Amino acid sequence: MADQEAILASLKKEAEEGCISLEAAIIIGRSFSCSLRTVERISLNNSILPLRYQRNGLSCEQQLTLFKSTVSIIGCGGLGGRCAELLARLGVGRIILTDPDHFSESNLNRQLFCSSSSPGCRKVDVVAEGLQEINPTLETVRHSKHFDSESVQTADVVIDGLDSIPARKELSALCRSCSIPMVHGAVKDWYGRVGIDFSANHLTETTSRQTARTTPPPHVLPMTVSLIASLQVAETCKLILNSGTPLDRGWLQCDLLTADFDIINEDGN
Amino acid sequence: MRIQVKLFAFFRKGRFIKEDRELPEGSTAGEVVDSLDIDREEVGVLMCNSRHCGFDTILQDGDIYAIFPVIGGG
């Protein structure tokens, strides 16, 4: 407790216009032998905004809510990797990454954390290391395996970054059983879809019809991935902050080729 | 009878976005899909007047019928 007060006193001393720089926070952490994460918690608890969140334009209270939240990302490729980056920049405090795969060269066109040196590396490792570079106070949990309840049970929101319909249905059922909202996203070519799968609706069930034919991995353009992932993170942020209007009555269908964006309401309204 | 057909994503390619169609009474949603040369295996969602429907749904005069392809990538 004495340390907390001393840390707070240092934060107040170093803060400029209500903001504390990362460099100052690192020095304070070192001088009190505590983690940067602890310094950030004390800072946000006392309305001192880490400078790197200043341009988010959110209140200190909202940044604290994000800091205290956990988002689970299932699938760390195109959608999942981009979502992870945006959530780290936004200031979400804890991200659980689940993906059994390794990067391959064919991921380079659209997967944010895939660079020319990453093929062969585990996706969760590359993404977690990249996130740490972006936001050093972020806590990441890695599961290099198929998702299970361990991947989602501590999350406030789950993000669907999967690329197969059976897996997506399985995740939707798991999230429903844990009463955790799942922010669904899917992409193909120039087209994408975003929506929120709550226990009360059956978004995944109704939009992910299982066809008998086995199809090869779909073609996906990088801008479609970025757009859909951004929309998924916007919905995630709103759910965490309990602000705005969630996309929960149906889904958003995006056609980048014709620049058409349609909200498809499922209830006949 | 006259219905409106709306197509989404790549189903629009070489076809249309929205079109009115004259159909014989008793036509089903699946028959419209077939008449557009759309492979039923590629259909992800069928909606009639904003409600989910199936290939066997019999369409009525004035219905708005929407066909979405499977989109599953991540």
C-alpha cells in the first residue's frame, strides 16, 4: 500500500497535462521494482491517462474498463491477427490467443503479423510478441491448440477469427454455454460479414449453413480482412464499454466491389 | 406473380443486384436459385421478406427474396 502511494506520487509528479508517458512509467516501474502493468493500473485508477491512449479520446474510466477486460481471439490469422493489433492499441488489458497453426507463405497477403521471416513459426507466438511491442502492459495468454473452454471461459468477449464453418458452429455453441458474446466475422474475396452471436440469437446457426461439399481455402483480399476485423473490434469495444448500439439484431453484409453495406435484420423488421 | 430477387456478394457477378421476376404460382425458392444458375451448394442463407427460408419455401406474390452465398474465411 505504501508503495502504491509512492508510485502514485511519482506518477503525479511526472504526469503532464494529465498524461503519463511510457518512458516515465517504465522508469517508475523500475525504481519501485514493479511491473509496468502495475504502474498502469495505479495510473488509470487515479485518472492519469497513459499518453499512448490520449488520441483514443476515451475517458480514463473507459480506458480502465478496457484495461480490466479480457478478449479471447480464436484463430490468429487474417481476422484474428488484425483484431489483436487493434485491441492492443485500443488498450484492452488481456488478450487470449488460440490457434494451433503455424504461419505459411500463403498467409503473407493478408495476415498482419505474417512477415517474410514468419513462415514455420507458431501463429500465437508471433502475434503475442508483436502485441507486446505495440503495448507492453498487455497480458497475453497463448494456446497453440484447437480452442476449448480454457480459451474462452475467462473472457468478456470472444472474437471469431476462424476459417471453417464446423469450427465456427462449435465455438458459437461453446460461447453460448458460457454466456459470452461472440463477435462473428467472415470473409471471402471482396465480401465480408460481421455480427454478434449472443445466447439469445442464433446468428452462426442461421448464417453458416453447412454444405456437403468440401471446398478449398477461400480467396481473401487483405482490405476485406482489415475492414471486417475493424468492425469486429468496434463491436467488441462497444460491448466492453456498454456504449453505442450493438450489431445484434442481424448482421452487416459488406460488398467492397460494389461499395454496398447492408444491415440484414433477421426478425422481419 | 411478381417477386423481387436480391443477390449478395459474388452471386451478383454476371447477374444483378436486384431484379423483379415474373414467376408461375407455386414457384419455390429453390427453383429461383436454379433458374439463376446458382449452385445450391454455394448458398449460405435464403431469406424471404427478411425471414429465413428454405429451398422448398413456396413464394407468394410481392415477396422479397434474398440469396446470400456461403462466406466462411477468416
